[in-house]
Amino acid sequence: MDAVDVASLQKRKLARWGAITAAMAAGLVLSMLITLNIGAVSMPFDTIIDVLLGGGNKFQRSIIMDTRLPRIILAALVGAALAVAGAAMQGVFRNPMASPYVLGISAGAAFGASLAIVTGISWLSGQLAVPSMAFLFCFLTLLLVYSISRTKGGFVPVETLLLAGIAVGAFFNALVSLMKYFAGEELSAIVFWMMGGLWQARWEDVAISLPMIVLGSAILWLMSRDLNTMMVGEEHALHLGLNVNGVRLIILLAASLVTAAAVAVSGIIGFVGLVVPHVVRLLVGPDHRILIPVSLLGGAIFMVWMDTLARTIILPAELPVGIITALLGAPFFVYLIISRRRKMGWVK
Amino acid sequence: MKLSVQGISFCYRSEDVVSGVSFEAAEGQIVGILGPNGSGKTTLLKCLNRVLSPKEGTVLIEGVDYRQRTRKEIARQIGVVPQSANSNFPFTALDIVMMGRNPELERFEREKESDLQIVSNAMRMTNTSALADRPMDQLSGGERQRVIIARALAQRPKIMLLDEPTLHLDVNHQIEILDLISRLAREERMLVIIVTHDLSLAARYCDRIILMRKGRIVSAGDVTQVLTRENMAKVFSIDAAIYYDERIGTHNVAVIGAIKEGKE
């Protein structure tokens, strides 16, 4: 048997990864430029470029710079965050059904955030109370779901994972409802925010979520080789010298951080974290070194277009984007269940 | 390369699974850890590279207590082929073998030319080169096992541990895998430790046998010294005899019959 030319296989793989990443990045920039011009008021393309570079009149500046641009950037950030968190959770749970929404983690984050809204707790500065409470409860929920569904040997069966997600999600949803019931003036704030939308997008939201999402995604990307090893099996990872418990904790923390950042600024937007990494995995394979960055870009592109749809489909009003992603994502989820029934032993 | 296991004990909850196991082994040998199900073989194996930390006792690798080493450092000296590799996610054979280089790589480091060379060699030695870009979930049991062996080889270990390497394999693949392992032990001057409950394969391929029962060593030494009629009756409740088989040029075990439990 001839020796396989590992070097050239490797080189070809890196070239393919580079090309895919560049194409996705270009796709994101293009999507953002195009969607900047979609809305009630449209203007020539060169005017938009002009406004972005600091020109244009006051009216044009107000539409582009104060309304559409922060919203599009926020949509990209939220989509990127949910997709990256989904990819990382699917890896750590070794389970393609995992995502922040399905596991009830978004519900936990929502509870933390509404607790901050209702009680008006504020520390550091009032602005950080909501995201930091969202992060705290996000992480606690993730740990809870993980410890409930984990079996001997670190394997997380799909059934217990989904059931744990349902149970924990229901619990936190009930707590949120309880809070709505007792909330006074803050009720409309919670209700509005829970529906999952980006219509109140401000530059401040970008400023809050951007550092959390950049930090969390960077950590997850740096852990991608470890995620690969853990996906083969926990025991295998241990034999390859990986500190599995430590690595898993860091990954869960980072995934909570990005999920919380998204939930804090956009409420609960479901299924992005499930659908995007799945489609990306079909495209680039299971290796997290490429799966994480391409999921990030893919999630951003997906969300930019979904939110554009949400704000234009019933002009002059708009839909919460969470409704649209759920309408698209839920059937996809059903498709996944059906295509995996046999594999999971649910059908003989 | 010398491995010295010194009085290892391990318990799950409060039940002793391995108690007071000591032995020594050196490079170029194939050592079989043999015993029935539940005799603590796999637990002992996991204690050898500190995937499980023994409650008592320790292991010296080339004279150095392995508690002074990090997991990563141990993984550079000891490669393991665990029982089964199932993944929902379709990594290719090359991806899997490349993971064998992880213990040598820093977090931010990319595989170097020399790493690729080592991986390529490991795949050549295990006859898996042709499988390089095939997804693991499309390979047969024997092919998957060879890929995992290639990954362990890519760690460039001085010691290789294999846990029931022939379980779930067809007979032709069992022989193929063990021929490969014994060739590697000679050519690469490795110490190979195989956990198995298969008496014939142990007799045929191992230089030394460690016979275990209920977490303790019953007997240890050369194949013919350990696999006596009395020992096999005591540990496996069978009437069996070891003999030299000219056709294979080594020892074999003939199982004559079972001994009813409690009559031993």
C-alpha cells in the first residue's frame, strides 16, 4: 500500500476552508449592504455608500445610520451568536439535536433577564444588569440540563436530553409567566421583549452584545480541536490527554455567554442555533475548526435576511422575527426527528 | 522503556474493582491482561494512563511516577485503543488519525510537516492509507479498529494499551488485527498491553499473561506457567488445556468443557 499523501490532502482541505470562509464573509457583507436598502424608503445604492462614508442628508442619515444599520448589525450578531452556541452545544453533547432554544437554555436566560427587568436590579451600570442576569441563568440552566441528561461515560442520549430541555424550559417559562403576572408597569416591556424581535435595536444594544459575542465565539473557536476530540467520545478524548471536565466547563461557559448576549438584546428567537449548524455541517463536514466560523457567518446571514423579512412582510407594521424563524425551524426540526428515527432506535 | 505498576487499587463507590495490582513490563513485550467479565481488567487498563486515578498505588513510567506528569505528557508516552468508537458525526479516517498528534500540539499550533509525516506513516503501517478520506461511519468494524490503532501509533507512544481489540470483529479481522499488533510490537519496540477475555488469542499472541479475578492478580508470568488447567478452571470455570500447535507455531487453548459454578 502506498503512503497516502497526507500533506496534499491537508493542503487541499485548508484551501477549501479558506475559500468557503471568504465566500461566506463576502456573502455577509453583501447581504448587509442589500438589506440596508430594503424597507419603506429606498434610495440609490451609491447614496447608501455615501451615507455610510459620512455623506447624505439628515433624513437619509437618520434612516440608514440610526435605524437600519444598528438593526442589521444586531441581527447579524444575534444570528451569529445563536448559530455558534448551537454548533458548540451539539459538539459538547455529541448530539445533533442540541441548541439553545431546544434545550430550554434560552428560557433560562429569559428568566434571568426578566428578573432583572422586573426587580430593576442594577449593578456595574443599569445597562449590564439584563445581560449579566441572562448569562448567569443561561449557564445555570445549561448545567442543569446537562447533569439531568448525562449518563455513565459522559454519553448524552437524545431522549433524555430533549426531555430535560422540555422540563427545564417549562419550569423557567412558568417562572417568567409568574413574573409577568406580578409585574406592574414592566409587563409590556417583558412581553414585548419575550416575543423575540429586533425592532428596538439601538447602537447601545450592539455595544453590549458585541464584546460578549466576540469573546465567546473566539473562545469556542480556540477550543475547536478539543471539541472534535470530544465528539469522538469522552473516553477517547481522555486517552488523548485532554482535560475533558475543564474543557467542557469552558465550552459551556462560552456558549452561555454568547447565548445570553443574544437573548438579552433580542428575546427568544428559536431554531437558528439548531438549523444553521446543521446545514453548515452538511456543507463543510464535522470539523469545528471550520464549522464554528462558517456557522457564525451563516447564522449572521440567515438572521439578517429573516429580520429583513420580519420588518417588511406586512409593511407598515412588522412581525417579531422569532415567529418567522420558528415557522421555518420547527418543520426542519421535525424533518431531523424523522430522518433520525431509525438511527436512534425509535423505529424498528 | 519500563513500566512498573505498584500496588494499584481502585474502587467505584465503595466497591473495590481493582485491588493491590503490581507488575512490571518492558519494551518489545506483548502482555495480556486476561480474566472473565467483571474481573477489573478494563478498570486496571484505565488506571495505567491515569484516565482513572488509583485510590492507592502508582505507576512508574521509565522510573518516573506518573502523578508528576500532566495528562498530555502521559498521552505522549501511552497510546490507547479503547473498546469502541461511535460517532454521530462523520469525521474521516484521516481526521481521526490526525487527532493522535493532539498531545504534541499547543492550542494555537497547526500540524507541522513532521506531524503529517508521522500520520502518513501510521496509516501506512496499519494499511489504512486508502481509507484516508472515507467517513468513519462508512467503515467496517475491522477498518475502524485499524484506524483507531493508527491514531494511537500517531501518538508515537512507547506503550500501547488495547482494550478488547477483537471484540465485535469477525474472526478473519481478529487475526488480522492481532498480527498487526504483534508485528508493531516487534518492529517499533513498543510495550503492548492487551486486555482480553479470549483465551486462545491470548495464548497465541502474548509473551506474558496477567490472569485476573475479582480485581486481583491470580497468576502472572509466561503463557504456559499461567494458563494451567487449575488456573483456567479457577478463573473461568472451564476445563481447558494449553498446547503447542505446530500449525500456528505457537500456543493455543482447547476448551474441553464448562465446569458448573460452585463445584470448583
